[in-house]
Amino acid sequence: MLIEENYDIKRLTSFKCGGKIKKVFFPENIDEFVEVLNSNPDVKVFGNLSNTLVSTDGYDGEIVITTKMTNFTVQGNRITADCGLKGPKLAQIAAGVGLSGLEFMVGFPGSIGGEVFMNAGAHGQTVEDCFIEAKCYDKEEGKVVTLSKSSMAFSYRSSICQALNLIVLSAEFELQKAFKRDIDAKMNENLSFRKSKQPSLALPNCGSVFRNPEGDSAGRLLDAAGVKGLVIGGAGVWENHANFIINERNATSEDILKIIYVMYNEVKEQFGIELQPEVRYLGGNNKTEVEICKKLKMIK
Ligand SMILES: Cc1cc2nc3c(=O)[nH]c(=O)nc-3n(C[C@H](O)[C@H](O)[C@H](O)COP(=O)(O)OP(=O)(O)OC[C@H]3O[C@@H](n4cnc5c(N)ncnc54)[C@H](O)[C@@H]3O)c2cc1C
């Protein structure tokens, strides 16, 4: 297994921002992954780092990156995928065998583990819709457990894994038989929608910065609060949609967190609504960042 020390992680993140990580494990299969989890109780787990802001000042601990774990099996209308497989790849695999239900995964760069953890969703579909069960590593118990859909407590961008520190090893989905041409058409429709409404990865970003509050849209509130075009250091709020931050010119994580905090405060002051960040944070060495993250409840 590849293990890197003092590893500069910036290029692996979709924000193209980040510093040095003390130790990074890249397991290639579930056995190796479980071995790392058993022997490193404090290790943190990440997939494709498409929803994570990594501190420019790095992280003095150990992490796992799962993206070398890409096994999958297809049995009838069920597909089981390792946590590191990327969503767009799994959507193509499903389409290739005439199975519908994962078309929403085609347009954003998460790993299956990250998507189950976040209950990712788009275009009216979410992970929970076709989820059957996941094999997870229970950090408290130090063992592998199987969680059915009813045990996952899925809700908007949330699953039980967030509250109970469960690590997703693999997940099984039940899909519907459909014509490949219809599945491809739906995926193309999803991709065109994204092209018109969201920044491509050529503009480094992490997707939506804030969750939608109940009954409203974070983008609408942020737009009404006038944050579009706001710039701090190398980071800017995207001019076409106010819930996206673009790393425009080599932004530091502090630039990005400062802009997130201004966005949060503008909406709070003007509308009395406290937006909740969807993006996650890995860091801890920069005092200003830690203070902002605490205020935004991104860390305890
Ligand atoms: C351009 C763009 C568009 C996006 N559009 C959408 C969208 O439409 N809908 C949507 O829901 N999201 C969207 N996202 C956000 C992101 O892709 C999703 O949140 C995705 O689920 C994150 O997966 P990841 O592997 O990159 O997670 P990471 O960023 O690596 O991790 C995110 C969180 O998941 C945890 N995690 C990762 N892997 C595991 C695992 N195996 N077990 C337990 N915990 C784990 C991490 O600890 C972290 O807390 C978008 C992002 C980008 C960059």
C-alpha cells in the first residue's frame, strides 16, 4: 500500500487548496483499509476531496484517501461498489449494463463513500433512493458492521455515518432495468443542466458551499444578500451563482473561510437565517481558521 509522509495534498482537492498532511494511506482494497483503521484509531477518511476544504497550513495527523479502492460487482439489478469508486464512473457502469437510478451521480466528482456519508443528491435523485446496505467500519467498536437503509438515518445531505463516526467501506444499490439510450439521455440532460448552472472543475470549487435551509435556497438568499462577486484574497463568490466559491488566484484556505464567514454573516444580518456550511474542513494549525470554523459549527 502506498503511504506518503508530509504529503502535499493540494492537487488532489477539487478546491486546489491545501497543505501538507503528516501521513496519508492509500489502501487498494477493503482488507488493507480495515487494517489501517484497526491500527490507527484517530485516522480520518476522505474520498475524492470534492466537499472538503483542506487547510493551507496542513494537518498534523493521519488520513486515508480511498480513491484507489475501485472494485465493484454487478448481480442482476444490484451493484455493489467500493467506497473509493467515483460517482461518475459508477453512473457509467450502471448505464453500461442497462440499470437506471444513478444518473444523478454523473455530474459531480464524489466517491461512493463520500456520497453515502453525505447522502449526496442532484436532479431529484439522492443516494438513499436506491441504497440497499453498506458495509461500514464502526470506529467505536473497532469492527465491520452491515447497515441496512433503515439504519442509515438518511436525511438531506446527512446520514448516520456523520453522527456515529462510521466509515463506509462499500455500498450496495438496487436499480431498475431500463434502455441504455434512455439512461444516457438522462445523464446528458443532467450534464447540460450543470454546464449552464454550475462552475466546471476548471474553476476550482467544492460544489455548494451552504446547505439549503428548510423551505428556501441558500443560493437565493446569498444572491439577495448581495454577495455575488465578493472577493477575498484569491477566492471569489461565483458571479453566476452565489452559493459557489471559486479559487480564482491561488486562494489560501483562510481566504476561503473568510469569504464563507462574510457570506454567512450577510444572510444572518439581512434575513435572520443562519446558513449551515455543506463543505467540510480538515486542518487545525491556523488559529483564525479554527475560530471561523467553530463559529460556523464546522468543527466543535
Ligand atoms: C463541481 C461540484 C459539484 C458538486 N455537486 C454536488 C451535487 O450536485 N450534489 C451533492 O450532493 N454534492 C455535490 N458536490 C459535493 C461533493 O461532490 C459531494 O458532497 C460528495 O458526496 C463528496 O464526496 P467525496 O468523496 O469527494 O468526499 P470528501 O470531500 O473526500 O469527504 C467529504 C466528507 O465525507 C467523509 N467521507 C469520505 N469518504 C468516506 C468514507 N468512505 N466513509 C465515511 N466518511 C467518508 C469525509 O470524512 C468528509 O467528512 C459537488 C462538488 C463539486 C466540486
